[in-house]
Amino acid sequence: MTPSTTPGLSCSLDTRTLRHAYGQFPSGVVAVAAEVDGERTGLAASTFVPVSLDPPLVAFCIQNTSATWPKLATAPRLGVSALGADLTDAARSLGSKGGDRFAGLATLTSDAGALFIEGAAAWLETSVHDTLAAGDHAIVLLRVHNLTVRPEVSPMVFHSSSFRELAAVPC
């Protein structure tokens, strides 16, 4: 059977169907943040992926209409926080279009201005390596300079338009 003849949803390429299909792929949720001109600036992204070990590169995608990304893109260092499962409110706040996205969040800032969210499973201090046009988004490649991993923190997962937690595996 080919995908177009199997039972299920239509294979049309309209926005609604594409969004539903893309939602079938679970992904981690990260905050990308920095202090820019003395202000905490950041956003949430669920399109984060590791890219390369040598050099150490990661990537995320950002909508071309983002008003936040142009501010962050000028920062010498960006903090990438892999949000922990307990940070659902933080993910929603960082993904909002207005207001104080950092209200109620504990943050740390590196000497170079990268901003990190407390309670994250990992922190990566990065800088912009390259940006590639990709339809209605841009793919942002980031060079990793420093990192901290907290294996005791369970990561948040975004799947089917919902924030989820990975199930613990019994010993």
C-alpha cells in the first residue's frame, strides 16, 4: 500500500492537514533567550534539533513574522534551555505574543548575556552560526560554547499540540 491508499486522513497539503501531520512527531521544547539592552528577551521553540558534534551545532526554526527573533539575533550569546516537564507555564508564557514572558520565572544570565531558565534539563550557551531561509520560517544554526546537563530533570515534550512528559521506565 502507498500512503495515499492507506486508511486515515486525507493527504492534501493544506495548512490544517500539514499541522496535524507535523504534530505526529514529538519534539523537545526549548527557550532561546538573552539579555538584550538590559532586558530579558526570549521565545519558546519546539523545533530544536542537535546538528553536529564537530563543530558543536544545534538548530531551531523561527517564524519569519517573529518580532522577538530580530532582537535576539543581535545578541553575542544566546541561552538555550531544554525545558523540564514542570515548566509548562513557562513554555506558554515564552510562546505568548505579548506581556512579560518571564513573569514568575527564575532565570540566570551568563557573563556574555545568555539567559537560562531554572528547572531546565540542559543549558547551552550558544552564538548564531548561520541562518537559512526555509519557507515561512528560518532555520537558525547555533554554535555551542558551553553546556550544563541536569539528568535528574525530566524533559518536556511537545506532541499533537500539547505539552507532555515522558513516562518513567520502572527499574
